Amino acid sequence: MDDPWTRHMRRGEWEQAWQVGDAGLPARAARPCHHLPRHLQYVWTGAPLEGRRVLVRCYHGLGDTLQFIRYVPLLAQRAAEVAVWAQPGLLPLLAQVPGIDRLLPLHDGDAEVDYDVDVELMELAHVFRSTPDDLPGRVPYLHAEPHGLPGPDVRPRIGLVWRGGDWNPARSMDFRQIAPLAGLPGVRALIVQPQARDAGWDGCTGEYPGEFGIPAYASVLSALDLLVTIDSMPAHLGGALGVPTWVLLHHEPDWRWMEGRDDSPWYPGMRLFRQRAAGDWAGVVDQVMAALAAHGFASPHSRA
């Protein structure tokens, strides 16, 4: 059984989730957590942010930072100063977000900046008591110049990502399971999976544009007509850039994708494809094949 906070968030009952969070704030203030791994640390104890110097700590994954950085312009309207302590690889992209007074590379030491109150980036949704109907940040809220992919090929460019980090293996799939999408006629399939060879790419299916740092990777995604990806950082980068993005979800996905929806309030225009049974990636790929056919990309009977 999920904890009450997660259950409310999945159901779209975010007001109730914030009430659950409010009840836990006094315990946070009384019980330090600096001994825990960063991604398990809570930071905000309910202290007001208005008129104060705020340090925003980005202690979760790259995708989490890309998703929740949308709150910083809203925070800047309240705070006297905003410092964002974020993953170094993201800094060139985050530099374009308005409202950041100081942008600092995250490392294992201290932030080395003066502040009055701090908050973990993902906690800003609680601070602002967001609901699915009033999320901040129109899409796109990040921007990248489209990369000039080589060749005169004018077929629709569809990027494929099938593996995320190891913290939740259930969200990843085997390359062989997504490979049928790369064999569709009328489609230019691009392997945009980070570290594709280590992730099981066979080296010959689809077109591999290479490995890129995150700013250049954003430019590659911006050149796509469609990104098809599992729940991982590229999904959030594509969503933040306004790239048409279809996300393939396992049977019990993270709370942020909610329940019973094929869309996402976080990224208007994004489409979600869910497993109907645990482990059924073949069924998800079949759903995507049918959707591609409906969009005129390919026939649903054209598997390689």
C-alpha cells in the first residue's frame, strides 16, 4: 500500500497531499537528516521564503531538476535572492531560467553561499501548494537550437530511449523490446538513448547520432519530430523543450504521472502509454505502433 502522500498525488488530490506534508513539518525541524543520502534528505521545514535569501538544493535526479526548475521564476517573485545549487551538466541550460541570481555547481561539500532559508527543488511544489490545474511554467520553458542532423532524409525523425538509471529497473526495457519502432517504414529512427551501447543497442538498428553533453543533447532532441522514451531524464528534457514526447510507463509508475491518464499536466501535449499488466512492454509498444499509424507515421502491421 502506498503512503498517504503518494496515494493522494497519484489520484490528483494534491491539496490533501500538502496537508499530509504539513503535518510532518514539525518533525523535520526537530530531526536532522544530513546523515542520509542526498536524494532522501528533506530540507524545507516550513520556514517562510518571502523577502529572504533562498538556497535551492537540487538533490534528486537530472530529470527531477529539469521538471521542477519551472518553479524558480515563481520563487523569485517572493524571495529577495535565489541561489540554485544544481548538477554541473545542467548549468548551461538552467542559465536561461529567469529569476536565478546565483547558479552554483552541485558538489559533495557545502554550497558556499550565504542564505537565510533553504529548500530542495522538488519541495517547491509543496511550498506553492500546486494542483494539477495551476502548475507553473508554460511549455517550453527551456530552449535549444535544433541540431542539424546529417543527411537529406526528410522522413519524420523519431528518437528512441529505452533505459534509465538503476534506481528503478522496472521503468526500463530491453532494446529488443523497443527495436520494432526503429524498423518502421517511413520513419527515420534515431537512437538517442544515452550510453546506447552500454544500454544494449545492437549497433545496427536505427541511426545513432553519437553521445553528447546535455546542452548538445537538448539540441538533438529539439530536432526531433517525436521522442519516444521510458520514464527517464530525456522525457523531462523533451517535455521542457516542448518536443512532442511519448512516455512509456511501467505498471506502477512514479506518482508524478498520476493514475488513469494518457496526458500529463506537467507537460501539455505529452502522451503517456501505460503497461496494462506488469512487465508487458510488448503491449505498450503495440499501443505506440497503433498511435504512430494513426498519426500517419507507419502501418500498425509493418513490424520488422
